[in-house]
Amino acid sequence: MNLESVKRVGVIGAGTMGHGIAINFALSGYPTIICDVSEKVLKRSRENIRSALRLFEEEELITGEETRRVVNNITTTTDLKKVAGESDFITETIVERAEDKRELFKRLDEECPPDTILASNTSWMVLSDFASGLKRQDRIVITHYFAPPHIVPGVEVAGGSGTSAETYNLTCDLMKAIGKVPIKVLKESAGGLINRLQDAMRREANVLWAEGVASAEDIELGIISTCGFRMPHEGSMKHFDLAGMWKWPKDVLDAYAYREADGESGLSPENVDRIRHRYAEGRPWFVDPKKFDEAVEKRDRDFIRRLKALYK
């Protein structure tokens, strides 16, 4: 199966995530069918779709003609068998309960054609939590979108122990085809990648607030106006590069490495050594040292444009 084999897609669960995911597919030309348990839920989903598209139009991201095309590309149903029988790629966005997902995936496994790929939008679970009993182990995958899913570009793509390279690569290609940025998660990890990073910041923010270090308002302001301001250009690893930290004296870099992988991190000794060794190498993650000044200038230009857009 390849990308050209995906002609129709299904979305099961018409709530906050489901209607946004459907917009992505429909906007990219895929006939999309949304399924939920009641017509009342589906009616609300159709209203949310129209509201989201109206905002897109007002912000000049799409035209009225594109809005009409999206609406025409989306149908809704309460008949799960209809979705199973007509979809080449199905995304599940139901409640985060393993037993509910297990029951749904079992039905889909039985009722979908053999080649249909089943994807879950789970935020915290891994495939082995609810899909280990399926026959199509090679055609199951996680595509974790971030709210609002029709706006946020990134989508985590994760497989299970049996997910084939063909399914994984096709899913990444499909995400690109609908204008998303696939973030490759290479092993099963509860919470995936981004939720774990976000939660680390949120936990520390809660601690700082509880300790009285700063008010909630100033913690939020600090994140938005500093690291949040930089993040469209650089993550934590690229920030290490562009701050020139890799050029620090060896003893200072060694001390930093030990603090990064201290005894409170919960890491295995092997992973502690791996992090410390990586810092001890004294080389950047992404930036070519010969082009350091060029990279810094590009960053600063991007920052200035963002500064003008946000604060001037």
C-alpha cells in the first residue's frame, strides 16, 4: 500500500479533535467521513467545522470556494460499519480509556478491509495498551495531533512493536500531504514526545508557583516572552547551539552535563552516561561551527520580525 492507495479517510469521534482532524483531510482533497454515536454530536461537529472554516476565511487562509469544497468533502454518519467499509485510513479520536479503544479497534479490525490502516490520536497511551490483540499489527499506528488540530502543524507519528515500515512511512507521507509536520517517535513511550516535554515545564511552573517564587501571571508572562518567543525558531537543543554553549571551557561544560543528568532525573546509569558523554564531546547538535555567525544572524532576523509582529 502506498500514498496513492489512500482515497477516502474516516474519523471516529466528532468532538474537539475529530472535527479539526477531518478539516485537514478534507481541505487537502480527501473525501472524509466522520462517525459518532449520535446525530446530536454530529450536528455540533458540523457547526464547529463551519465556524473553523469561517475563521480561516476571515484570516485569508482559504477562499470561499475552498470552504465549499471542504464542506462537500465531509460527510457524517452514526454507522460504524459504513466508515469501516469505505475508508482506507481511519483515525480514532474517542475518549482516553483503554477499554473503549480496545473495543473499537477490535470491531474495526473485524469490519475493515485487510489493507485499511487504523490510527489512534491517543495522547498518553501506546498501541500495546489497547491494540495488542489485533490481527493487523502491521497496519496500526498513532497519529497524535495537538489542539486545535486543524491549525497546529505538528503531528506525532508512533508505531507499535508490529507496525510495518511501510505503514509508518505511508502515515508520515500522508501527514505531509495534508500539510502537517510529522514528528517521528521511534519507540513506544507513554505520553509520546511533546506531552512529556510540556508536562516537565508545567510541573516546574506549578512548583515555582507553590514555592512563591513568582505569581502565576508572571510565570506565564515569562514563558511567553522568553522561551516561548524563541521556540518558533529553536527548541532546547538548537538553543544550546545558538547560545554558543558548546564552546564553553571543558570544566564548565562537564559541570553543566552532570547537572543535566543528575541523580534526581530517574534515568538509568546508561542513559546518564550517554547524556554526559554527548555534552563532553563539545559539539553542537545542529549548527555547523563554521557557519555559526551566519546561523546567529538568521536567528536574530527571525526574532526581529517576530518582535515587530507581536509587540510593535
